Amino acid sequence: MRILVVGGAGYVGSTSVETFIEAGHTVTVYDNLSTGHRDSVVRGARLVVGGMHDRARLERVMREHRIEAVLHCAAKSLVSESMTDPGLYYRHNVAAGIALLEAMRATRVTRIVFSSTAAVYGEPKRVPIAEADRTQPINPYGESKLAFEGAMRWFAAAHGFRAISLRYFNCAGATERNGEDHDPETHLIPIVLRVAAGEQTHVQIFGQDYNTPDGTCIRDFIHVRDLAAAHLLALEATGEADPSFEVYNLGSAAGFSVREVIEAARKVTGRAIPARVVKRRAGDPPRLVASSRRARRDLGWSPRHSTLEQMLADAWAWRLSHAAGYGRRKRRPAARAAAERELERVSAADREADQEIELDTVAIPVGVGSR
Ligand code: UDP
């Protein structure tokens, strides 16, 4: 299969690219490197540096590389950031996403797998959460992902797309080559491991007054290797399907509290990991645990690496072998600013006539965001 992985230089995307290449597929990565890393793209995959809202460029890439299917995992994905800057989330996760769908439509690429999120469920009435349960996001991040799912559904109905949305819960772990390296880092496990490595003095526990056994939030963690395997199964499934839009939860059905994660990390790393309770973080549902029965049944997926200890051990091993992450922190703010400027420019162009959307809009120059 010739696969375009949009956002393929990010944490989840790059690991999926590794899996696709290992399985013998031809992979083109399309990424603006605003948060992704050039070094995370494995040998054998082609990297195109560009913005997702750049529809004309996407069309050219799809034609040139005779793309058959798309994995879309380029998104803004921080709940707290979405609470303070919702526009950013709608621009990236909805508006730019539509440009991708339009580019697919124009080039007759109809197979797409989308990295969605448990945040579409908001505060679930019951756990484990099933796909048919009510979606009512409580933050713009979840709302923007749900809006894009809606667009996929209508593109399936109107244009014959074969679309699958994978709603992840929490992702952790690493491969030998690729791991989690965000700047700023906001996710629990990488922060806990930073503290273990002595880069930070303590972990902040965001709230201990939730209605859970130890008062801290509960999350369902999946190993990034297991997510990558699910992406491949889902892409294969779109090849056989009639025009359709399907949704699958990906989780392990086991939830761990923030305190349990910290405790397990103390054991795995053998380090002290001091923790301090602070007030709740806005937009955090108390408990998110998935029922993945549907993915197991329809896609034949089952998590193989997703014990908490395994995820922590792999993430810790990656950290120890990549002490400076991908080693490019100094240039990153400039890359982010460039990406934002580009998005502003292209969004403005999008608001003009269709004709102008066809113009080759500015892409981030190769080199920005890399070392
Ligand atoms: N969390 C925490 N301290 C941190 C980071 C996260 O207590 O420094 C908590 C957060 O409030 C949530 C859980 O850990 O309940 C998982 O958060 P994360 O940001 O890793 O993922 P999310 O569930 O938001 O996708």
C-alpha cells in the first residue's frame, strides 16, 4: 500500500511509520515539523515538509506519490491549551483537516484512518466507554476532533470515502527508535520520567478530590506500538470496505490513577519521584477507560505491549538513550512561530475564492524545526 502519513514525524505518527515500513508498505510522511521531529522519520520513508492546510501541495504530493490511503495524525492535542485558545484548535483540527479531505477528494483517494480521541466523550456516564455512548466533549480539543469525525462521515456519504476514526485513550511507551518528546511537555508519563531523570524536582498531581478510589484521575494507557498496529489493521480494513465511516475505541480496558502511574514509575526506574498535589487542571474528566471490544472483533486488534510496567520500562529506556530527546529544543519556538504564521496566511487565503486555494501557498521551508 502507498500510504501518506500526515503528522508522521510526531510521536504516534512516527511509530506508525516504523510499523508500516516493517510491513513492506511505501510511506510518505507529510509534516510541518512544528512539533514533529525530522529524526523520527525512519529510513525508507519519504519526508515532505509542508502544512496540512496547504491543499494544493497535498494534492500534488498525493498525485506524485500515487497515494492509496491516508493516516491522519496531525493535530493540536493539548486539552489545557485548547481551553485557553479554542480558535487554534478549530483552525488546526477542523479547518486544516477539511483541506486534507478536499485534497483527497480531488485526487480520488478515499481511504482514511484518523487519530481521534477519548476526549470526544467528555465526562462519560459509564466506563468502560463504548463507541455508541454519548459524545459530549468538555473541551475544545475533544470538540474539534468530533467535528472532524463528522466531516469524515459526510465525506463517506457524499464522496464514497472509506473512513475509520480511532479514538485513543492515553498513549505511552516507545520503540527503540522513537519516543515521546514534546516541548512543552504536559503529559503525565513523560513528566514523571523527567522527574525520575532529575530534570524536574517533582510531579504535580492535578487534583486529588475526584470521585475515584484514590481521588486522582484514572486513564486507560495503550502502548504506542499497539496503536501503530491498530492503524495498520484499520488501513487494511478500509481497502475492503464499501463507502463507510466507522469508529473504534482503542484502550486496554484497564484504568490507572495518576498516583498508580507514579508509584509504578518509582518501581520501574528505581528513583524516588517526589509528587505534590495541586489544584485540578481545567477540562480533565475524572475517569476515561475504553471498551475496545469492537476493535478486537472487527479489526482483529489486541494490545500486546500495554501493561503499565512495559510502557513505563520502554519509555524509560528511550529516555535513557535519548537524554536530550531529539536534541533540538533551542530551535523549536521559531519553528512553532513559523508554523503559526503559515497557518494564518493560508487560512486567510482559504477565506478568499476557491481559485486562490489552488495557488501554491507557502510551505514551511525545509530545515525549519530541524536541528
Ligand atoms: N496529570 C497530572 N500531572 C501532570 C500531567 C498530567 O496530574 O503533570 C494528570 C492529568 O490531570 C490527567 C492525567 O494525568 O488526569 C493524564 O493527563 P495527560 O496530560 O497525560 O493526558 P490526557 O488524559 O489529558 O490526554
